[in-house]
Amino acid sequence: APIAAPDLSHCAEATVQPTGGVSTTMGVDCCPPVSTTITDFIPPSVRKIRYRPAAHLVDSRYLKKFEEALRLMRELDKDDPRSFMQQANVHCAYCNDAYPQTLFPSQPIQVHNSWLFFPFHRLYLYFFERILGKLINDPDFAIPYWNWDSPSGIMPEIYVGSNSPLYDSKRDLSHLPPSLVNLNGGKDNDLSRERQIKCNLNLMYREMVRTKIPSLFFGKAYRAGSTADPGAGSVEGGSHIAVHIWVGDKEEPYHEDMGNFYSAGRDPIFYAHHANVDRMWNIWKTLPGKKRRDIDDSDWLDSAFLFYDENKNLVRVKVRDCLDSRALGYDYQSVDIPWLGSKA
Ligand code: C2O
């Protein structure tokens, strides 16, 4: 059976596993406000596709809008499910075992390390983007993506200025631009810039081009009643985790913010990082190979999540609702994909 949407009234304290500096687990309260009215998601009627821009290519007009939207989100009352902190907590609750599975209360819901990874984050970003658009009265607003799969994709400058609402102080200061991310593990190494570029492109090639079958790309099956973390797909376990590790501050006890699930959503760059992860899902399906399709298993397709939408309504969404980003009204600005031919 599919993993059912959580019952928000059963949300409990989240458990934060130590990431490195500390050895103790920590409890955090990141439960959302409860609402008893739940509606089923209805796909939006799409007038025109919103293109999510590459963050390093945006112009000042776009940047102003984006900053304004994020500033307004940060200013919302902390109990408003659309506020920045509540949005960050969505990640914490779904990723740090705050929800028991509805029919199997001894098993927590965990959206990482399984086939739920891509759809959960796609939907999470979808509602985040709708909320930002609503706050600035622009239903066509699209969040930017961090093009880290390309050598030009160092940390986007727009996130770096400390007076910006896009800034977060809990980051590894030695990894600001022009430092190049190490997609192979996210740790510092002594590769030359040229070697690092090559190594990153090879890694992307392996995760995307070489990975030809759904279970290796999306991650392993995770069904109602089963234990969490059956196994991550290629991108999730590789470049995705590496970027989290690389951005998080190693001086912070739990490598906050990006270096730990419970706090990752507190860094605005998280959403740009995940937009690029989401972009990989779209790209993967266009690469040659007969098996490059979405998983055809009703336990995946009918897995469900709850999110608050831009009008504070609690919505139940299924994986099958999010397979086509264009049906949700968005796609990605296309840029050069340098790893396509990067066989090792
Ligand atoms: Cu839910 Cu990048 O993690």
C-alpha cells in the first residue's frame, strides 16, 4: 500500500541526528498548525508556463521581486503556515521523524532515502513558490535554481550579500563564491579547479546519463508499514547531499543550516538547490533510453503528503499529481548542460 498523508494532529517532536561535531540527538518542535479541513489537490489551470530562471543569470528586476517576496514571507506571523519559519519546518517535520505513519504508528514517515524524495521536494517547492507569488501578487512568479551541475554554478551571488533576505549566516564561509563545490561528497579537497570541474562533470554523467533505470534514479520502494531509508537514488545520495554538506557550517553543532535536514529549509538557498535537483528529474526523462520513465507502481503514485497552499488551505497531494512539472505550470530556463558528454 502507499504511504498515506500524515495526520497533523499526531505530529510529535522531531529527532535530529548528530551530523559530526556532536554526538547527541536533539529534539526539535517543528510541527505545523493543525487544520481539520483538508481538500484534495486540484491541478492548476495553466495559462502560461512559468520558467524558473538560473540564479546566476537573473536580472535586477527579477531580483527585486524575489527579495521582496522573501522579505514578506519572513514578516508573516510565525503561526501563519506560509511564514518562512513554518515553511522551513515543513522539511524538518517530514524529514526528522515527526509524523508517524497513519496506520503504522511505530514507523515514522521519512521522505529521504527512497522513491519519495523527488516527488516530495517537487511539491514542497511548488507550494513555496505559490506562496511567494501570492505575497507579491504575481501568480507567474517562479523561484530560481542553483545551476550547480555546471562549472558556472558556484554559489549564486544573489544569496551572498548579508543585507539580503536571501542571506543566511549559518553557512561555511570558505565556500562562498568563487569557491567551487565538490559534488563528490561535499568536503574540502586539494584538487585543482580544473580537476574539480572534470570530476564534477563525470559525477553528473554517472548520476544522470549512466543511471538508466527508475529504481536507481528515484530510489528504492518505500511502502506503508515499511522501515524508513530503503535506499537513495543516484542524485539524492550523490550531488544532492554533497551540496548540503558543502554549504552547511561545520562550526555549528549540527552543521546548520544546510548540513542538517531539520534546519536546511531555514537557508533560502535550500529552495534554489532543490529546484536544481527537481530540474534533474525533468532532464533525466528526456535522456535517451526506453526505461527512463516515471515509476509505474500505484504505491508510489498514490503516496500522499499534506501542504498548506498560498491561501492557508491544507491540501492533500499525491505523487501522481506532480509527475509533469508543466502540468503544475512551471519548467526550467534552459542552459548549456556540460556533463552530457562527460564520460570518465
Ligand atoms: Cu529534503 Cu535536500 O533534502
